[in-house]
Amino acid sequence: MTTLVRAAKDTGRASVNVTRGVAANWSGVLALVLVGLVLLAVAFAPLLAPYDPLAQDVAARLQGPSVHHLLGTDSLGRDLLSRAIYGARIEMSVAIPAGLIALVLGLTIGVVAGYVGGATDRVLVVLMDSMQAFPAVILALALLSLLGPSQRNVVLVVAVGFTPAYARMARASVFVVREQPYIEAERSLGAGNLRILGMHVVPNVIAPLFILMAINVPVAVTIASGLSFLGLGVPPPQPSWGVMLSEAFDHVWDSPWPLLVPAFALVLTTLGFTLLGESLRDHLDPRLSGVRGVTRG
């Protein structure tokens, strides 16, 4: 019990230190505020949304901001504020799982390639380079045309598109870690490969991958919204921001609010997570100042 309490205290101190480090400049503070607002919307959508996001009121269609509808209504009279709040849930339920799946897959591939080396490394590198040769959106369109539009398929497609970047970063980190003196000391003491990987290699290469994941969240949100806009992502009437944008274009001359609300939500979310990822990178590992070169745009 004492060990668990001590570990919890250490984790709490680390979280506080990271938060203070991120908030050390104005961009970090802005990132924390914007990301906090998005996470609040995700966690408390039923409490924050004034209406059911799917409830229609045709008599109140295409209204501007008012006391009853703070951000106006869409072409079916649905409350735009409620749909934007629930839309945050949908976008995060795509971006975060996709990032975690890509992290696990990329970590596994990168560790195997970097630690085993030889022919295994060459084959995996060729495979990852071949995947990364396709732009993420083109790859997503090709895969979704085969799998069909759904939220689950969007998660899988985005994860596949991100995996090569994680694998390449993990592989490069493994090359550095495996040559350290303590790895040789472990081998001389009879430690097996699984113990070395689990106790020393993975813990030392996984932190940069979490930074990359934070930077990739806005990219995933943008891709998911774009796919929904094209009709290949989350299907209507779910309040995905991409779905809201697609529906708004048909009535943009009647009322701009159905277009402005999801666009504004998308801009603020991508800005917040981009600034957060860069602030985490600068605080935790300044050596990764060029990490944007390995993200999938």
C-alpha cells in the first residue's frame, strides 16, 4: 500500500510539473484553456448542451443567435450549440483512439525493427516507407471506399495512416537505447530480450511517441472532419463537425451560422491541440523541435 501511495504521489508531482512547464508561456496557457474547453464538452456534453442535438424544430430553422438558441439553428431547426458540443465528443472519439492504436502499432513495429535489425529491419522499413509514400487523406479515401463509411472505420483508417511516423520515431530511438552501457550490463547478467525490451527499451522510447500523439490529434480531427464532409466518415444525422459543414453548404446564403459554428469549433480545437503538442515537446524533449517533419499532414 505504501508503494502504491508513493507512486501516486510521484505521478501527481510529475503531472503538476508538466502542467507548469506547458503553462510557462502564453502559447501553453492558451493551449491548456482551449484543450480544457474541448475536454469539458466531451465529458459533460449532456449537461452543457441545452437541447438534444438530433431534435428538430422546422419552425425555427436557420435562425441566428437568440436567447433560445445561443448560436442559432441549422436547416432542420436543430440547435447549433448542442450539435457543436456533441460534435466534440465524436471528433475526440476518433482522434484519441486512432492515436493510441497508431502508437501501439508503431511502437511494436519500431521496437522490433530497431532491436532485431538485419533483414527484419529492412523489410519493415520498406513497408513503412511504402505506406508513408501515400498522403494520409488519399490513403484514407482509398481504404474507406473499401471498408465503407462508419466511425469505427475512420478510426482504423486514421490509425493506419499515422502508424509509419510512430514506427520510424520508435526505431530511431531504439537504435540509441540499445547501444547504451546498461543494456550490455543487463545482457552480461543473463537478462533475456523480453526483459530488456520491457524494462529498458520501451520505457525509454515511448515518451516521444506520446508527444507525437498530442501533435497528431489536430491532424486526426481534420482528417475525420474532412472524411465526414465528403460523406465517407461519421454518417448523418450524427453531429460530426464535418457533417455539419457539409449540410451547411446547401444553405450558406440563407444563414451563415450553420457553417461558422462547426468551422470555429474545428479551428479552436486544432489550434489548442497543436499548441499543446508543441509545448509538451519543448518542455519534455527540446531535441524533438523538428518533430513536425514526421507527422502526417
